[in-house]
Amino acid sequence: MNSVRAWLFDYGRSFHPAGLAVALVFFTWTMSPSLLPRAWYLQGVATGIGVATGYTIGCLIAGVLRRCGIAPSWSLRTRRLGWWGLAGAAVIVVPTFLILGSWWQQIIRDLVGVPRAERSFYVLVLLIALVVALVLVAAGRGLRAGTDRLARYTGRVVPVPVARLSAVVLAVVLAVLVVNGAVYRGLISVAERSAESADRSTADGVVAPSLPERSGSPTSNEGWESLGREGRTFVAGGPTSAEIESVTGMPARTPIRVYAGRESADTVEGVAERVVAELERTSAFDRKTLAVVTTTGRGWVNGNVAGAFEYINGGDSAIAAMQYSFLPSALSFIADRDTPQQAGQALFEAVHRAWSARPQEQRPKLVVFGESLGSYGGQAAFASGSDIVARTDGALLVGTPNFAQPWGRITENRDPGSFERLPVVDEGRNIRFASRPDDVDLPEPWEFPRVVFWQHASDPITWWSFDLLLHEPDWLREPLGPDVDPGMRWIPFVTFWQVTLDMIFSADVPDGFGHSFGPEAADLWVDILAPEVWGEGTTVRVRNALAGIAAED
């Protein structure tokens, strides 16, 4: 027992007081609100990372000061008073900010309309944070010990400063290579399991279509089993002609939905050509409007956006989509950003070639839409915002990730005085941004073709960036969006990790917040397509139909 007590005492003394003081400051910062409510265990992880970051910064500052000759020789009494003062501050600050943190989280939950959580769980935040912080500090110490050992070895043949710098560089390179290798192997393993189990399964209630207007039907060239889980859900879903007629009160046709799975060809270009063949088979080029969709991850299409598109067109429409990966969106977001772009460009170009080959007066309107990675991948077919306007008859790009182009350039070059969260571009002549449908209502005329970037101020997918580590973004410097907690502030390092963890459950919030986009797609499609015979009441009925609400007489 004495030996354990002695080890704990020595281990505690190994921590630098300057590092602990800064770590305590970071602890308070990590409790501050961010974009979305966080589960208590994610808060614990965020706090642990923040505490470890603060400790590292504090130690670095102390080390730099020592190198500069600033190293006061404190008396034993002064050091004891300092330690007692730090301990006393921790005893007051830690429980106070645990309480404040749980309270701030309740405010965010009320703001986005999710049930309040049990605040007592926040006691566990401290435990998780300590474990995470200690693990990270131990890893940092191990890395430092390795570099010191390597520096001593190489210092025998080169000057000591050069040896230390070389050791640090080599250690970082080796760490990156090891992590990248481990991540890559892990992703491949996940992809294989996903392909074997999730992709081959079918969601409850989804059955193969019998209509020839759908891929996977008996007359289709694409077998039902080849479509993948999300593809099967897509072609089996959507409103029927009868449902469209009952909602809009106007004659309707059966909407066309074509799709090809990743296994249908060896390359994404080959899959895209199979989609075009399905368009030809279903006479999709004879419809009023044709939409090209880049899917997310394993092939998901937002049912609200697709269904709203079909209602607005009275079913005289076709939607073309394809699966390009077996990776879930979260893993594609981290490890495979090339394939979504390749797929988005391949599908649009293949459809555009077939569309362009028809006489101009016989072509349907050609529009594009996509959400998240789908928006990112779909934009790869275009060099700029003006290119989208020139080559399409409209676009609805939803929940675009921060690294997407040309979204990034469009946002950066917004009109002076407009906000980053809702940019105004060229006075809104063709391209407009919206968090809510009425955001597209600008004073200047809106010309055709119309392009809408639909994004929420509280969506971490849109605002996550490595720049958050050390740079305050405009969207936090400017007046915050109505769906963001007014208490959110940018804090170096801390905000980055908060927004990173916000992404995990960013879609598990009500529509209109975070990364959840719902029936309001109907309003935006009406704005983009401007149907000739349409009224606000019809939009409301479409919105209600998408939400599963019974229409009123």
C-alpha cells in the first residue's frame, strides 16, 4: 500500500504546475456551448482532449521561458502555496463548470428541440476527461522520451541542436506513417464488413418495384440485388402518381428513378454508363425535368429532397443516381474524398453527353442535387458557380462540407457585407444560400437558372475545418445564426474539437437544425423550378405529405 501511495505521489509531482494551470483554463473552455448538444460521454472526450492540449501548451510556454533564462527559483514555502492555490482553484472551478456545462447543454437542447438530458451524468464527464487526458499526456511523454533517446544517439555525430530537430521530425513522420497505415487497414476492414453485411441487407418494408419506371424492376437491366441497400430503398420509395395527384390536385405521371450499384461495373465511369442506359430504357429524356444526383457514402439519397422534386414536377420527372462506395459517409469523409468527386463528375458528364445529343427543343430541364458528400462530389463536375449556372437548369446542393469546391470559392468571394453563413453572391442574380426557405427572398430579381445552397448555421459538417484550430472563422465573428447558441465563442483548439465531436450526431436532431434537412425542400424546389400552376397551399400540402402529416380539407 505504501508503495502505491509513493508511486501516486511521485506521479503527481511529475506534472508541471504551469501545464496544470493552463489545463484548468482549458477545462472551463471545453464546457462552453458549441453548435449542437453533446452526449455526456462525448463531452468527456472533448474535455479530455482540451485538458491535454492545455497542459501541453502550458508546458511549452514554461519550456520557452526557461530557454530564455526566465526560471525563478521559488522557495519551498512558495511552491507549496502555489500547489495549494492551484488545488483550491480546481476544487472550486471544476464542479462549478461541470454544473454550468450541463446547464449550457440544456439550453442548446431546448434551442434545437430535443429532450433534455439527465444532468447528473455530468459527474462522469470528469472521469472520462481525466482518463482521456492522462492517456494523451502519457502518449506525448512516450514520444518525447523516444525523441530524447534518438537525439542522444545522433548527438554523437552531429551538433546537439541538429540532433534534437532531426529526432523530432523523424518521430513525427514515423507517427504519421503508423497512424495512416493503421487507419487505412481499419477502413478497409470496415469497408469489407459493410459490403458483406449492411450493403447486402434490405431495409424493413422495402420490396422490389414492379413498375418499369424503376431500376430493379423485372424490365430493368439492373438486378434488384445489385443495387445495394440504399439503392434498393431509393428505387422502392417515393410518391406514386396517385399520391401526387391527391396532394397537388393535378394530373400526374409515375416518377422515374434509375440507379446502378457499385458492383455493376469495375469503375465509377462504368457504373455511370449503366445509369445512362437505364435512363434510355425508361425514356427519361422525354420527361419534363431530369435530376442528376450524387449520393453519399454507400449510396443514400435524401428522400425529402427527391420526393419534393417529384411532387413539384407532377411526377413528370426522372432521377438518376448511383452507388460509388461501400464506405459509410463518416469514413468516406475522413479517408476517401476522391471517389465522391470521381463519381459526381462521371455521372453528370455521362448524363450530360446523352442529354446534349438530343435536339435542344426535345431536352428535359437538367438539374442536379446532392447532400453532404453528395453535394461535395456533385460539385466536382463544375469549375465554378457560373459553370453550374451555364450547364444546368437549376441545382439544390444541401449540407455542403467545408472543403467542397466551388462552394468554398463562392462563399469566399461573397458580396461585401453579407455573412459567411448566408452569403449573397452577385446580388443573388442566379445563386442564393438558404438556411430557411425565406432566406432566398432577396430584393434583387432572381434570374434563371437558379441555384440554391441549403445549409444550416448549426451544421458542423458545413463549418468543420482544420482552420478552426488557430483561426476564428467569419461565421463565429459575425452575428450568429438563429439556430446557434448565442453563448458560442471561438476558442483556439477547443472549438475545433467541439465541432469535430458535434459531427458525430449532427443528423440526430430535428429537421431545420444541424445536418438534418427535411420537407422544406419542397419550398426550395418551387423557388428553383417555378412551376407555372402552383400555390402556397399546394406547397404546404406537399410539405405535409413528406412529413407524413394528413392533409387538411
